[in-house]
Amino acid sequence: MPDTHSALPAEGKDLRRLLGLAIGSVGVVYGDIGTSPLYAFREALKPVSHDGITRVEIIGIISLMIWALTIIVTLKYVLFLLRADNDGEGGTLSLLALLMKHAGRHTTVLMFLGLVGAALFLGDAMITPALSVLSAVEGLKLAVPQSADYIVLISVGILFGLFTVQSHGTGVVAKFFGPITVLWFIAMALGGLLHISDDLGIFAAFNPWYAVSFLWREQFLGVVVLGAVFLTVTGAEALYADLGHFGRKPIQLAWFVLVFPALVLNYLGQGALVLKHPETASDPFFLMFPDWALLPMVILATAATIIASQAVITGAFSLVRQAIHLGFLPRMQILFTSETHTGQIYLPSVNAVLLIGVLGLVLLFESSEALATAYGISVTGAMVVTTIMAFEFVRIRWNWSRVVATIVLLPLLCLELVFLGANMFKIHDGGYVPVLFATGFTVVMWTWRRGTAILFAKTRHSDVPLLPFVASLEKSEHPPVAVAGTAVFLTSDPETAPAALLHNLKHNHVLHERNIILTIKTVSRPRAGEAERFLVEPISDRFSRVEIRFGFMETQNVSKALASLRRGGLKFDIMSTSFYLGRRKLVPDAKSGMPYWQDRLYIALANVAADPSDYFRLPANRVVELGAHVII
């Protein structure tokens, strides 16, 4: 008989780990979607409230919300997209990295879609904190009426504090994220349960006919309402982006056991409340709770929105790091705020850009009602991009035929395009904001990618092939003076002699005893396996060619990697090793492959890029930089 006693502890540990990850995912993954009840139903009611809200309209709107959660979040993300991973990692750029290996003639289209999706997510990372915190703090007007004039000031203070503490890390506070958000969902569910009995007819909202008939009857007004209804599913992209942090099963467990039931109960409760008391349509969420519970709910809502904002900020940091490693953005300073969790990172430049954008939105729109009109376009756009890329994924990885992929994904795409069209009506009321953000981010990433390719092509004309160059040095009748130690020359092209090596020979007339031509490569997987980490190729007695591979989610710590390489057999003393880097001064050329303004943008991005010695974690006192002018 098997020893069941020894198996039980392992099963118990697995269950505790699953529950722990599920609770953690509630705080990080579902923070954004969990704050939607604060404003979604309220905003959806406004377009139809001019002539009084009818019973059928209320039930129809709640039905639209329930079925939006069911189709887009449950079916598309929780059950389908969470299975479309790149070695356990999700998100737009992770999916793009996977597809680029098999893209063929669609490479440019897929790359552009991936950049647009990433840019839309970054735009969402600015709007979410502003809207969520404003909507929570506005509850103070009901609990403490005299605070109405200070809502914007309080929101600015909270958001400024949130971005200020990013540099200290969120590891300690993150332990409370899950439990606080779990409490938030429980409180929302209880609030809904308190009012469902106000009008049990609200259960008719489970019938999709009410959603369809509402749109059919309202026509253009129904499309406008759809733009607000979509607020119920904002944050769904976080499900996919945070796949690697928690895994599929914990995210699915949290959704089906807690998040989905709590959201549905709350929306049903809000609908029943407004059916019985139409005057509560001005703020149905907070008016669900008795007076004594208002202030505690405002505090809890504020905590929940701060957590949701933190999750979006962390997601933006991770996405930018992926973009840097995949070659879509210049190197930026990346600081690690935890000694044990490499995912807890801080990017000062990204944090500063987000802070300026978020505070600007709060001061510009001044209320969640006004800012809600700017929301939705970035989220729907990102969802459309993900669905299109998923079409390629299922054909490449799951071997679906074009017909099957179309049958499954076309209805989803059509639904999301309807939502996107509905949100487009908000362009003149503030919807231009996320469009401008996304356009700006896309232009920056596309410029960096294109400019880097043009620069590489231009420098190829003056490059010296490495192998013939080394052979000529070995056979030279007047070889350069040999000096002790090891020289490591970093280069992006292992087939040509690094510019720093050529300059060193030209100006210093010396050559080290051992010379390593080092290339750092980012693979299309989140993490590179140790078996494939290094590729060492001896060229001659004095030269070796080394390639170090990192995944796009890894820290590119070259010093640490070289230490491992020494243990693996490549002999050199790190204390007598010098690292040579080529420093290029870029000069714009009106005849280059990009317009002059784009040349200037590329040069500006290159100038603010992080120092390569810091980015690659090289020993600062052993780095030598040699410069050259390059016309692009």
C-alpha cells in the first residue's frame, strides 16, 4: 500500500501555496477591476438619466455589465488567454517575443501591434491611479460634506506619496495587499447582498435578452452607454500580464471563488438599490452602505485604489524592462528593491514620467466623473491588440487551422471592436488623452527600434570582420606590445572587430594577453536556462568569442555571469581584467532613413540612456570607454 501519511503533508503544502498565491493575486491582479464598481454603474446610468431612468434600462445596463464580465474576463482571459503563455509569462510583449520567432512576412505588422499594445498599457498606467484614487476619495463628500473642496488636494497628496515610496520598495506593504483587497471584495459583496432584496426583479439581468434588447431599443444612446459599461472590465489585461507572478491556477481560483461573485453581487445590489430609490443614481456605490459604515468604506476604498494603482505601476516597470531587453527602448537605470524577489524593481525615469502624467490628469479633470470619459480607449485598444496577436499564437503554438481560429476569436474581436467604437465617442470629452499617450509611447519605441537598425546598418560599412582581423594580428611582423591581464570588449555584433578594440590598438598600440569579444543576447523566453547561458568559442591563443544569453525578464548582470563562466573553465582574473566599451556620439543626417525630427528624437533617447557599465553591472573601476562620431 502507498504511504498516504507521507503524501498528506506535501498535499497540504501545495494547497497552502495555492491559497497563498490566490490571495496574493487578489491584491495585484484584481486590484484594478475590483475598483470599477466605484464608478462604472454610475457612469453607465448618466446617458439615459435625462428623462428619468426606467426599470428596463436599469436591468438592461446591469445585464450588459454581467455579460461583459462573463464573456471578456471569464471566457477570454481567465479560461483562454491564461493558457497562451511564453514559458509561463504573459502580457503583450511576452506574446510578441514568442511570435517574432515565427512571424515570417508578418514581422513588421506584429511588431507594430505589440508596440501599440504596450503603449496603450502605459497610457492605462497613468489613467488608472488618477481615476481610482479620485473616485475613492470622492466618497468623503458623503461622509464628511465639508471635505468637498479638498478632494483634488487630498488625491494629489495620496498619489504623490504613492509614487514617492516606490524607490523604497513595496515588499513589506505588499504582504498586506492581498488580505486588504480580499476584505474589499467581501465588503462589496455584503453591500450588494444588503440591497438585492430591495427589488428581486434585478435577477432578470442574468438573462442576456435584456442586454441585447437595451442596445436594440436605445440604438445610438446604447452605444454611448457601452463605453461606460466597459469600465466594468478595465484591469482585465492585468490578468494576462501578471501570469508569470502567480501562475494560472491561483488567478483562476481567485476569480471564480471570490472576485467574480463579489463583482456580480455588488452590481446586482446597486441595480436593485436604484430600482427602489432612483435618487441614489448619483452615487449608488457609497449610498449602498449605512451612514455609520460610510467613512470606513471610504478608507477601505482608498486603500483598495492605492493597491490597484501600485499594481499598475509595478506592471509598467516590468513592461518597460521587457521593452528595454527586447530592444524597443534605450537602457534605463533599473534598481532592485528586494534581495529575494527580482520582480520588485524600480525605474526612476519611468516613475517620474508616470507621476507627472497622473498628477497632470488629476489637476486637469478634477473629478472621477470627468476623468471616466478619458478611460476605456486605452484598455479596449489593448484588448483588441491582444486578441489579434492571440490569433497568431493559436495557429503557431496550438496548431489551430485558420478556420478554427477565426470561428473562436472573431466573435470576441467583433465584441471588443464594438466596445472600442463606443469609447471613441468620448474622444472630444477627454478620450484624446489616452490616444495622445499611446501615440507618444508608440512613436518613441518605434523610433528607437528603427534608429538602432539604421545605426547598425550604417556602421557595418566601416566594420572590420573579426576572424581575418585576428588572423592578421597573429601573423603580423610587428605585433602590438603585449600587456598582462584580460581585456573584455563588449559588442553587439560578434562577427566584426569591436570599435573599442580598434581604437585601443590605434591609440595605445597594446594588446592584452587574453582578449574576450563579448556579446550579450536577449532570448525570446522569460529566462535562459543555465545549459544555454554561455557560448564560448576560442578564436586563437589570445582571443575568445563569448556570448552570454539572458531572458527578457532577467537582470543582465555581466559581472556575475562572468564569475560563473570562470568557474566553468574560462580562466582569467577578474581583478586584472579591463572592460572596454565603445561610446558613440551621434550626429543627425538629413539623408538618413528617418525624418530629421526622428533622428533628433533617437539621439535624445540615446543621450539619456543609462550608462552601459551601470546597466550591465560592470565593475566601475575597471571600465574604459573609447568614443567615436557616427552620422545617422
